[in-house]
Amino acid sequence: METNLKALMYKFSILFLCWLTPLFTSAQGPTPESFLGYPKASRFTYHHRIIAYYQEMARQHPTQMQLVEYGRTPEDRPLVVAILTSEKNFGSLEAIRKNHLSRIGLLPSPSKDPDIPIAWLSYNVHGNEASSANTSMQVLYRLLDPTNADSKRILDQSIVLIDPCSNPDGYARYTNWYNGVHSSPPDLTSFSREHREPWPGGRFNHYLFDLNRDWAWQTQHETKARIALYNRWMPHIHADFHEMGSNRSYYFPPAARPFHEAIRPWQKEFNEWIGTYCRKAFDQQGWSYFTRNEYDLFFPSYGDTWPTFNGAIGLTFEQAGDAKAGLALARPSHRDTLTLADRMEHHLTSSFATLEAMVDGKETLTKSFEEYYRLAAQKPEGLIKTYLIKYTGDKAQQEYVVQLLQRQDIQYGRPKKTQTLKVTNINDHQEATILIDSTDMLVSAYQPKSNLIRVLFESQPALEDSLTYDLTSWGLGYQLGLSLFASQEKIEQQPWPEATPIPLELGRNPYAYLVDWKGLGSVKFLSEALQKGLLIHTTNTALTIEGRDYNEGALIITRNGNPKKNLAETLSAMAVKHGVKLHSTTTGFATKGIDLGHDDILAIKTPKIVVIAGEGISPTSYGEIWHYFETQIQYPLTTVPLSSLEKVPFTEIDVLILPNGDYTQDFSPSTYSKIQDWVIQGGKLIAMESATGIFLNNSELGHTKKEPESVIPPNPLQPYNKKTRTAISQTTPGSFFKVDFDHSHPMAFGWEGPYYALIRQAYQRNFLKDGWNVGYLNEDNYRAGFVGADLAPQLTNTLLYGVKEVGRGSIIFMMDDPLFRGMLYKGQILYGNAVFR
């Protein structure tokens, strides 16, 4: 009865708003309601209609608003930012932008003109947190309302950039689904269909990546495009609007601990300053909220932290809602109904509280921002004054670093002279003496982005509180497998040369062509070669032919068996494209190792690869695999729903990938039996993380879980207020471990130096007794990041990557995700080995 009454009241409020809507269409531009043709918060507006509204407002306000399309999503939706200010400021908008960048050292010719504050408001980076994109239209309208004195004051004294929807593809996935299933009026019942979003959900982008974890690493197209525009403006404030669980209230700053030590006192103070404005506004309305809890400023790849390490005041706002809330949801524990109108009003209020706080504190903000950059360039924090990246012969890895630094607007170069230096190895903290030359890279701390450099390169960030929201270690040396060193001296450098193709050394009428298996470039080369129908062989042992050494895994392309016409030209173009060295030989005779006609010179098959997706599968695990094949190595991948796995024609599949997920519902005994038979006949199965649990305790496979040597009983007198901290003793939010490898196994070919895994869970697997223990942890493999005291013993003497040969096929067990968030360079090489070798 109570639910029906609430539904009737909701319907009446919508009818009342319909009557009021025409009254709010002003001459200076349409209200969102009059433009869209329905009352505020009565439905989720489709993305293309949000863009259309912004376009109409830009058309009607040509002297105050500029709409910039800064990119397109993988599904070809526009990424836009609206730039707003007063008519006076708008006339010199480009001059203001350049003046601002000059004052912080990012453009030459320092300016004496005063700076004005710049705010960037980002809405809907998580697609199913859909209230914020709808709120953005209300923010736009109010800012451009000439009758609103507060808005006029804001635009007179600042520039405001609005990104109405940072994740259009995820937003469209959610809103298209919801608008097609919700009841009218909305069903307030929490277990109804409209409150149960289907797989994979709208939170993530097209490739099912979390864009709010991608700011620093920039693996996704949307992030790369956004950062390029961000670096053109370098705002003083970046506010990121989110939603959290539907049964919660509202979060705004001050932020929670831990704070990264690179955050300056003035940034913390201004974070609190903005919080006081939000608090005052919410208190006036009697709205519930909380602060200083859960949402910390530590991990550098959020929409609040990455801007913070770029000198801004980075802010997160969280509204109760998320996908479960829909248009309206009954909340018995709160004795209320959470409506879209409520959610939008809260975000609208905090948006304007932020802008008002910025304008009121503009002198402190702009002065401190400039000082931040001046000190970074002239007196960089910390002992490290130059970072050195030794070249290991992997051209693709070096180009990967170059592109990442360029996107961050970080300056880099190469040594002016060859010299020997005493340095510190950042990855293992050992002193070393190294020789550097013009092939190596230098990154000086004496530059405007010095603080960001320090954060990205550090291997062991100081953690003031282990209760944190995400990864606790992320150093680029670990992520990218770099040979990374630190010097306390400022080393002279010269500009980095323009990229040039690797010179080819090809003789006339060769017997065969060879490519060393080194780096991600060689995986991409193989992928393209197989798709072109070329016959590719490989060696599992090192070779020396005509005085040249070739490593384990080298690719061999003989003239015999391949098209004679234009073969050299085809291979040369591919080698240049992927940054690999192509050599030729006039003989098949090896002075060391086996000859090229030996039985152990193996042909690489062009595999048909299938990956499982759907309910039960981790969307991000599947997305990482999808993204890897489609954008990194550009190799065809077939996706099959888990519910249909038993029906697929296994005889047509060469490689089957089981991503991380819950297989208990749809993985029947008959499915297991079919997969086992298929493997025996020659199939290759790759089971990732929890998917490895399907094969636990199978006596034929020998895949077993470690039993703890001793079990410490829980303390029956544990204080209630310590339960959260006790729980984290059994977890790691993300920590780096050096992995020991059997480098004679093909799965460990293709990289030099240590391999670091980003561990997030202990699967506690014993070593295989009758199989290949390819990658594993011993006693002292921990390197960096928080690991709970109870979890740490489980991350010793345990298997991470193993191969069990079954009949003519094999099962690859991965208790760690080498494709995690697309961050791990060497992990992508390892995965290529697993698939193709």
C-alpha cells in the first residue's frame, strides 16, 4: 500500500512539472526541459540528446560558450567539452589560456598578466552513474542564465569547462537498457527488473575498462583524447562526479586519508575549503552527507589524484544511486524514496558550491598553483634529480615510454655524452655503476611536471594508512619492466631524436629471414604475419647463424613455403611498422644450436581463439583480453557466452580462454568433459585467476591448493571497532612481486630483466608435480605495496603461471592477470607466448 502511494505521488509530481515546464523557457536559451520535451528527471536523457542540447546552447551563446569536440569513442560517439566564461573574457579566451600556461612554465615567454581560475567539471566517467550527465545540462543552463547573479559572478571571474559525459559508450549502454525496461511510473521495488542491470553493465567503457583508473596510464582512447585537451588548459580545479551504493548518502571533500606525500599543504587546505561550501549548502537543505572517509588521495590514476599531482585541486563527489537506483527506488531503511531528481539536485548543488569556493579563494588558488610549478621546475622535491632508463634493445618498449611521457607533457632527452655514473636501481634500491650513452633516456626532475614524474616513477610510495581504495604500488619501472635508475645529480641532456626505422640488414636471395623474439613488437609482427598467411617457424633454443646470434623464440620465415613475390618488401614493411629487426641468412646451417631444417624448428599455427563472456564473468577481465587482441596485437578473437559454451563446435577451436569469473552456475560436468576431451585432442586452454579453480584437485592434472602450515585462530576478544583493520590483514589492494621464471620455457621468452607481477589475491597453488612451473614466487619476491600480515605467508612458494600437458594439448594456469588494466608491458609479451607458442 505504501509503495503504491509513493508511485502515485511520483506520477503527480511529474504531471505538475509538465505544467510548469513552459514557464521556464527563457529568451537567452531553452531550459533542458523545454528543449528535450519532458520534465526534469522524468527519464534518462539519451547521449545524443545531451549533445544536441549543448550544441543548441552554444549556438545561442556564441559570445560566452565554445563547444569543443576533443575526440570520438570506439563506438563513434562524440567526446565534448563546453568552455564557458563572460563575454569580456571570451573575447580573449586563447590569450587567457596561453597566459595561464606561460605563468606555470608550460609555454615560453613568462607573462606578467594576472591569471584567472579555471575549473573543469567532469560528469559520468562511470556510465551507469547516470545522474551526473543529466545534471550537467542543469549546470550549463544555470551558468548561462543572465538573471542568476551567482552565475554571472562565477563567469566574470573564471573559466569553467564542462565535460557532460566522460564515458558516452558506457552511459549509452546503461540508459538504452534502462529506458527500454522501466515501468511507468517507475517500480520502486528493489528486486524489480529495472533495478537489476544486466551483464556487463554500463560502468565501463566500450572495452570494459574503468576510465577512472586510467588517468595516469592512458591505455584507453577516451583518456588519451581527454588528457590532450586537459594539458592545453591545466585547470586549477578538477571535480569528478560519481555515484555510489543506492543505500548511502552523499560524499564530498575533505578527502580521506591516506594522502600521498607529494600533495602540498595548500592543496589539502583548499580541498577542505571547498568542503566547507558544500557542507553549508547541504546543511541548509537538511541533506545527509559524509566527509573524510573512504575516498582517499593516494593512487595516482583517479580523476581526483592525477589532476592533484598536476597541481590542481582534485575532487571526488559521490551521490547515492548507481545503476540500482533507476528513476526512483524505495529505501525502507531511510524511510524515503531516492529519485533521480534528488540525485541531480545534490550534484547541481555541489557543482555550484565548488565554483563559488573557487571564485572566493581565487587569489590563494592561482598564486599557490603558480608557486607549485615554479618550485617544481627550480627546486624539485626529493633526492632524485635525474631518472635514467637504460635501453635494453626493445624498440617497442622504448617507444611505449616515449608516447606515455609525451601524453603526460613530460620532457625527456638523451645524454649529451657517454659516461659512467653511480646510481640507484629504483626497482631493487641497490647501488650500481652504469654506462649511459645516446640510446638511453633521461628524465630531469627540473621541469614543471616534476611532482607528477616523482609519483609515476617511485617504486615504494609512503603509505600513511593501509586503509586505502586501490593499488598501493604502481611504479613505471615495475609496470613497464624498465631498467630504471636514479641519480642525485642533474645530468646534461640533449633532445630526443625523432623516431627512425630500424635499419634492415637483408642480403640478396636469402635462404630465410629471422626476427628476434623480443618485446611486444615481435608479438605484433607475428600476429600480422599469420594473418597474411605466411608460414612462420620458431626455435625454442638459441641459434647462431653466419656469425649472428638469435634468441630463444626467434621467428624464422623461409622462402620455401612462402610467396616468393614481394616477400622481402612485405616483411620489411612489417618490421618497420612494429619496430623489430629483420635479418636474412644465406644458409640454413647453424654454427650453434640446431639447423633450420631440424624437427624442433616448429611451425606456428594460425590459431582460432575463443574467449568466454557473459553473466558470471568479470567484465574487466574479459575487457582486458578483448582490448589486448583488438587494439594491441590486432588479432581476431571470437567471443562466446558462457551459457552457450557447451554447444560450441570445439573441433573448430585452437585456443579457449576462460577469464576470471564465477563458473559455478554454467560450467556443467558435461561441459567439463567436452573441454577435457578437446584438450586431449590438441586444444589449448588458458584459465585465468578464479577460473583455475574449475580444475582444482583433479588427480590427473595435479592442480592443487596449498594447505596452510599453521592456522592462527581468530581472536575472540577482538574489539568491534577494529573489524575493518583486521579484515585488511588478509588482503592486498595491489602489490608488486618479482616473479621467478623458468626462462627455458616458451611462455617466458621475449623479455630481458626481471618480470614484476601486480598481485591482488593469493590463490595458494602448489607447484605442479607433473607439469611445467613456469612462473612462481619464492620466499623473498615481495617488492612494494601493502600486503596484509595474514596474507603475506600465502604469497611465498606458490605457483603463478603453470602449464600442464594433457594428451596432445595443454592447460595453462594463470593465477595472476598479466593483462591487468592494460598496464603491464611484459605481461602482454607473456600473454602472446601463451596464445601462440
